[in-house]
Amino acid sequence: MFRRREPVPFAFVAEADRFRSNVAPPPPEKSSATEIAGRWLLGVTIIAALVGSLVLGMPALTLDHSSTSTQESQASQGH
């Protein structure tokens, strides 16, 4: 295959950084009251689920030293 011998002008790349479009993006749509209420409800549900899992999971994560000591004493007594 033949290679291109002509230099490639890269001036258009430098000009692309300075290019500004004269087309403005459309303005964002305003959220309706239903959408806002739905977002709040979703947020409250997620927070309630996290708090609930923390409340229900904390007893499983705590170490109960009193039950282990009674089990050890019963095992040492031969019961």
C-alpha cells in the first residue's frame, strides 16, 4: 500500500476548541408535583429500608458474652 506523502493540516483541531454553536439547548422541563412527590417517596423509602436493616441487623452483630460463659460453665460441669 502507498503511504500518503502530503502533510495533513491539523489546524481544524485547534479551531474546534474555539468553536461555539449558535444553537442554544432547550430549557430544562419543570418537574410536576407528582414527580417531586415520587422522588421524595422513593428517597424516604430507601432511607427507611437502610435504617430498618440497621435496626434489625444490629442484634445479630452484637456479641453476647453472658450466654457464652454459661455454655462454657455447663460444658465444664459435664451437662
